[in-house]
Amino acid sequence: MATIVVMPQLGNSVESCIIVEWMIAEGDSVAVDQTLASIETDKSTMEVPSTAEGTVLKLLWEEGDEVPVKDPLIIVGEPGEDISGLVLGGDAAPVEDAPDKATAAPEQAAPAFATERATGAVSPRARALAASAGLDASTITEGSGPHGRVIERDVAAAIAAGPVLTSAARAAGVQATEGTGIGGRVSVADAGRTPEAAPASRPVASAPAGADYPGASTSAPLKGVRKVVAKRMMESLTTTAQLTLNTTANAAGILAMRKKVKNADPALGLGKITLNDLVCFAVSRTLPKYPVFNAHLEDGVLTQFEQVHLGFACDTPRGLLVPVIRSAQALGLKAFSDEAKRLAGGAIDGTIAPDFLSGGTFTVSNIGSFGIETFTPVINLPQTAILGVGAITPRPVVAADGTIGVEQRLNLSLTIDHQVIDGADGARFLRDLVAAIDNIDVTVLA
């Protein structure tokens, strides 16, 4: 009897996954725990194992599609088994053997699976094709993909049915077989126009020899981590009242401690402690004094946490990720540094568990290694504040005797949500954080 294999729940915070690559095809035999596909969440890349054995009778999604967790992924059964009762439409052909790619018939429209239908869903490849042809994919009301999703072949069919109308022409009900707009699109100006009435072509000034305008380009829809980051950044900036405060801390203490631990006995395991570890450690000791900074604001409800679950922005090959050091305020410096290295390594190579990329109560973003002195970090919702760490730069100072010297200063940028945190509170937080950094040797012992 045919079995439905569903998209697994990969972490408590994961709601959907993008299919990066199918590792099997319809007609293939699969075994339990055999890899079916490579998938990408908004946090990491993983593989989906099969929970059943048999022949793949139906792939219900395309590469690039975003699949909700617990939704059907493939149908597995015996060759030739009737699966019409498992799909809407009932026209799925039995699978005898894997088709010969050289003689395979054109792909038939995939019937939507018998689950909740998506509304206005368009696959990334379909959206890219529509954009390249100047077509509004939302005008395609009937998709042939799973869940009624508009997929690439639906857009291709719409383009072949021609011509493409601009949104204004569509609203005005313009009927025309040819258009004079960009890319041959039909515009309002083409209303009532016939091919015979087309204006004579006018000479166009030729471009200078060798000119290529606008030149080569590539287009691709946002997906995976970048798509999620884009959405969250826009939500953060449009739903919060963000205010950034800037200050500096004397870096002499953390520079001295970094040098000391680097040269310590290797048996102590302190050599990998970084300047960022020291700054983040100081943050974890300062936050408990300011509960409103270690908090979430959701739907007008402020939740303040006793534990400091410290997120740190991590630059990875797949984009920006924010691993979370749980209960950071309870860890000693070495344990804190070891956990940060473990999480950063997992984020970079894509093996980190999704649950370690959520639940943060405060975030630190350090781009000082790129020479950036100050910047405006964007709050990581639903948190209420974020600290940006810039480069250490030399600054002139006037000593008590009136002489002028040079001091290494660490640049700090604190963004707060002014809905729940006042500027004065932000200033107090920075004051205490600066003191913790200035006196890092005492902070570590406290």
C-alpha cells in the first residue's frame, strides 16, 4: 500500500524548508533512511531521510519550492500501484519503471495534493521566468503545481499565449494582439490599435562602437537565508522605533588580557579566546542589571528574561546567521568561548541544529575586523536591543598633567527600541558596559 513521506519537523522553530536538490527521481527504489533530498531552512542545510521503502511513485514538489513541515513530500509504493486516491484529480499515472530521459513524454501537470491549498503561491523559478518576460505572475490564477502552486511551465504557457499586458492596461481591459511597450508589452496606449495601425518605425541613434548597454546581468529570486534575512530586516525597521547610541571603551584591558591568554600554558586551553569573546562576555555580565534590554516585545507584550541567551551575528557562506549561547551569564570565560566556537563552526559549515539559531534575548554584531568604526545595527526581532561592535582605533587623550597621548578605543553602537527603552536607559547600559570592558580582568573574576 502506498505510503506518504512528509517533510520532517527539523527543530521547534522551523516552519518550512526549501528543496535544494532531489537525490531521487520518480521510478527509483528507496530504502528506509536513504537520503531523499537536500533541503535548506532559514537557518541551516540538511538532508531528508526516507521513512519508507519502495518505489518513488510521485514527487510532489519541485527543486526550489518551499515546503511546510509535516506536508506530504513524496509518495512511495509498489510499481504500478494506483495512487489516484491520494491526489486530487486522480489522474496520476502508475509508475512502471524509471522513464528514459531521451524518450520521456513532456511532463504532465502535477495534480495538487489533498491538503490545504496555497493562495497565490509562485515557485522561485516561475517567478524568475515571469520577471524576465515582464509578466506579473500573480495574474496566473490556475497553477498546475502541488497545492495549486504556479510553477515554471505555467508561466511558460502564459508567455506563449502572449501578449503581456502592463498592470494599467490590464485594469483598463485593453485588448490587443501586439504591444508597443518595453519588451513588446501591451500598454494603455495600445487600446484599439491594430497591427496595420502600428506607427512606422523611427530611426534610432546607434550606440557608440563597442558599447554594450546595459550590459550583461543575472536575475534570481531571493531564497533561503537571504530571503528570510530580507523579510526580518524590513519587519524590524517598519515595526520598531529604533534609536542608535554610540560610545567608545578603553581597549587597553581587553588587548592585554587577549595577549595574556594567548601566551598562557596550552594545557589551560585559553589560546582561542578572542577579543569578541571578551566583549560578549562583558555584555552577558551587564545585561542582568537591565532586564528590559534582555527581553522580547511581541504584540504589545514585553517579556523580560532572567537568563541571558546571547546571540552573536555570524557571517557564513549562506548569509547572516545568529547562533545563540544559552544561559551565557552562567558560563565562565573559557566555557563561554568554547561554546561560541562550537556554534560558529556549526553555523559556517551548515551543521548547527536549528534550535540553536533561535530564542536569543539579546544580540551582538561585530564587524570591527573589517575596519568599520561605527554603524547602525538593526534589532533582531522580537528583541528590544542590539549591540554593534566596531574597530579598535587610536584616539587622542589629554592626561591629568595636560600632556597629549594616544589611547586605543573600542567603538560601540547600541540600537534600542524606543517603544520600551528610553535614551537615558540606553546611555546607562553603555556606561556600565564600558566599565565592564575597561575593567575586564575584574569582570572575568566577578
